[in-house]
Amino acid sequence: MIEFRPLELADKELVQRYTLGSRRQNCDLSFANLYSWRFYYHTQIAEWRNFLLFRFLVNENQLAYMMPLGEGPLKPVVEAMMEDARLQGVPFKMTGVCASTRAELESEFPERFDFQLDRDYFDYIYLRSDLTTLSGKRFQPKRNHINRFKTVCPDYQYLPLTPEWVPECLRLEKDWCEAKEDGEEQMLQDECRSMTTALQHMEELDIEGGVLRVDGRIVAFTYGAPINSETFDTCVEKADTRVEGAYAMINYEFANHISPQFTYLNREEDLGLEGLRRSKLSYQPFRLLEKYIVTLI
């Protein structure tokens, strides 16, 4: 029997023992994400036979699991998760299953699972070298945005995100939310709660970030944390939309300032939001990390 328990801040070392050495690039595996969104998903973890397991509460009343992380025979672990779902009285369901892990499941459980692509939750994976240079014709629009920003704000500063800047970043987030259209209130409140939690625990969560300051005020900020040893997760990017080019500039500066060990930047999903999808595609992703919802046939 698997003994799940709520995820705690003290679990970072345990979780990263499995994630940092993994080749999986899902943004869901960033400990900063797992911890800052635990209020929303009621995230639980368990260790079982050298695997790390995750269990979530989705849509308030539906349990879902993540593909287990670890080394060893996969089949008994998935079977134990299926038994856990049975004991909970719910259908077995996994979310965020990528193509490579789908192949593992199909090999161990032929014709047992149904796989449904979840396009709104595909992760956008970029080469860090692309975002640091923005070279070539395909990035000309981004270079134009940056040049306009430099023209309008020639004395801007890019600074590392440190605790002293957090209150002003949260004020910018509040202003950004108030400028959004109606209909997204709950989503924005949840995002703000996650962001506040992450920024209150920057050091514990291994968060790296940066701010753009113009005329003594922050006009953009961003932050993220490692997924594995070569992939960095950009969790949040916010800018004052009245400052032309601020988004392009914070993206460019941050890519140039994070640790050089990271080859890939995961800029997360678009949630099916049309404007966000256009923006993420405009940065020419190296690939889209497909994700499936998996259920029993």
C-alpha cells in the first residue's frame, strides 16, 4: 500500500534527488512549481520501491497521478498506483504523460490505456542559445522590440531578483491583474497566490530571477527554477504593457543571466489562451513537449 502525504518545503532535497538527475523536462517537475501550487492541487508525494510518486486533486474532486520517477521495474509501481485509485474509489488517471513515458506505459501495459493529447498543457521548450542571441531572420521582430525598448529606456537597469524587490514585483503583478479583462479573476488570484508563495521562499526553492528598472521603478520581472540539470523552468514573466518592448527585454536579459549549465528553457504551457499561445510560438520553440491524459480503457 502506498502511503501518500502532503508535499512540504522540507521535501525539496528528496524530490530533487529524483528530478535533477532525470531527463524529463516537464515544468510540472520543478520543485518551485510543485510547492508554490500545492494549495491548488493538494499535492501529495510518496516514495515506493525506489520511485517518487505524485498524487493531485484536480478540479476539486478528481484524483490524478503523475508518471512515477525512479529506476527499476515500472509495471509494479503503476499497478500499485492503480490499486491506490481503486482504494480511493476513483477511476485511475495520469496527467502530464509525455511521449517517451507513453512508450514505456504501452510497452508494459499493451492496450490497457487510452491516451488523449492535452494541447493546452504542452510545454514550450527553447534552446537557451536561441534566446540569448536572437540571431537570424526569424528573430528579427524580437530584436526590433528590444531596440525600441532601448530607445525609449536608454538608462534601464537589469538586476538580479532579490528579496528587496519582491514587494514592488507583487505591486506590478497587482496592477497587471487589474488591467486584465473580466472572466479570469479566479485564475489570476490563484497565480498571484502561487507567485507570492514562491517569492517568499526564494532561497529555499532555488529561484533565480531578474528585474528591469526604469526611472527608479520596476517595469518587468521574471523568475524560475531548475527542472533537471540541463533544463530551467521560467515560471513567471510579467511586464508593464505600457512600456514598449519590456517583455522582450526581460526575456532576453534573463536568458543571458541564468546559470550557463542550462541548455534548455522551459517556458511552460499556454493554457489554451490565444494571446499567450501566439506569444510563446513567436519565440520559435525548439520543440513542444506533448502531454497526454491517460486513463484505463
